[in-house]
Amino acid sequence: MKYEHYPVLLSEALEGLSLKPDGVYVDLTLGRAGHSSEILKRIPNGYLYCFDQDEEALKQSRERLEKIGTNFELIQSNFEHATEELAKRNVTKVDGILADLGVSSPQLDDPSRGFSYRENETLDMRMDQSSPRTAAKVCNEYSIEELSRILRQYGDEKDAYRIAKEIVARRAISPLTTTFDLVECVKKAKTAKELSKKGHPAKQTFQAIRIEVNHEEEALQKMLQDAPKLLKEGGRLAIITFMSLDDRVVKDAFRALSTVEGSRHGPVLLPDQIAKPEFALVNRKPILPSEAELHENHRSASAKLRILEKR
């Protein structure tokens, strides 16, 4: 079954960005332009910059966006380079930034991309297909210590060492080249009790290796350092996460930016003398998908939207 691309938390993200018709906006995760197409419709006198590493996504999105307007530019780059890429275009401040940290449905549903543990295809998992680092390279070249760290840190996999050990044993006989090679290692490493649990046993392993292949966590940390600095006063940064790992990182970063350390002063200071944070949380608790959206798109179940505003 093929899934249509479905922009998660679309109306909530658009409302959260507080779009202005003449504003300048950045979509750090273009995908198939689900969010970008709706942003572009609402900024007839503004401009939209869109980032993505995937050449096929850029091609399809261009066709979709050109039907709406010409006031946009597509940039083939990881969003960790957004500040540098925008500076090349003389853009140093923007009105809003959106990032959807999920893997797009077309990537997941294309077996040849190697993201799925349900189809036997080349062990790839690259979002940027020009990158030299593939899932096969990670599985066949990383040490047992590196593999177990990745599985534990990025996949919260409690059988991390056992799986890493099985991968190393398997590649000593012949290299892992397909997704089912990796699935087989996971199944051999897990107990019958674990294998009987609901859900696919390789889900966390595939998630962890995908994150490593695309250095997603490093890119996210860099983006969280840079993106807030790009906002104009009143500008907003909206981030949609799907994994507890990412949500925790975003939550902690937003909290740090919206808090002034040591701001609890004694009564000797007047209110205007108390330092105020440069940013504010638009929503203290994450915005979750509606029941209607959950019914229409089950992949939105774990989505969370957090929004930060520059004061």
C-alpha cells in the first residue's frame, strides 16, 4: 500500500507561524512541499526559502510550488547549513522558520531507499543520495562499541550490544548488503519473548542507524543553535518532532532560550531592572494532532509541535 504525502499538524503549524502576507519564511524540511505549498499561498507579497537534501523531493516540490507562485527558492542542502546558505542570498533575518523532523512518506514507502524493514532492498537509508555514508557502511565498518552506542542512544534499544555483536558476527562471514540482512541480525539477537511483542523487532535498530547515516542529531543541535538567531522581533520557530529523543532536545533548547538564569532577584530590584529572556514559548505544552488527523493519517500519532517566538 502506498501512502499519499500528508503534511502533519498543517493547520496548527500555519497558525503557529502567524504568517504575514509580505513576510520572509524558511521551510527547513521541504519534503513534498505539503507545508510549503500552504505557506506560499498565504504570502503573496513575501518570499519562501525551502531546504531539502533529497533531489527527487526538490524536483517534485518545484512543480507543485510553481503552480502557486514564483516567490520561492529551493536549496539543496542539509538544514544545518541554513544560516550560511541564506547569508549567500543576503538574508540574515526572517519572519518565521518551520522544521518537520519526520522522514517523508515517499522516502519510507520507496523500498529502493532502504528505509523499510518490511521490504528486502539495498541497505541504504540516505536522505542525501550523494552522501558516501550508507547504512551498509555503518553496519559493515563500525566497531561493536560504536554500533551498540548508536542503537542505545538513537534507538533506545535495550538489546543494543547483543544486536551489535550479531551484526559483527554476520559481517565476518559476508557483508550486510540488504535490509533483510540487518533484520535477520536483530531477530537472532532478540529473545523469543522480545520477538513476541507488538511491533516489528527491527524498528528501533533501523531508526538508530538512519539517524547515524544522516547525522540527524548533530544537524538538529546545529539548527537549534542557529535558527533562533535568524528570527526578526516577533518571528517564530516551529518544530514538529516524531521521536521522544528529538522532542526532548527541542524542549530543552526552547526552555533554555526562554529562561534567564538567576532571574529570581530580591525585592531591591524594580520590575524594569529584571532581565527578560530574548525568546518566549508560544505553547508551554506540545501541540498534538487532532482526533480527525489521527483518523486520517496514523503516522501523525507521535507528532508534537513546539513554537518559540523572538521578543
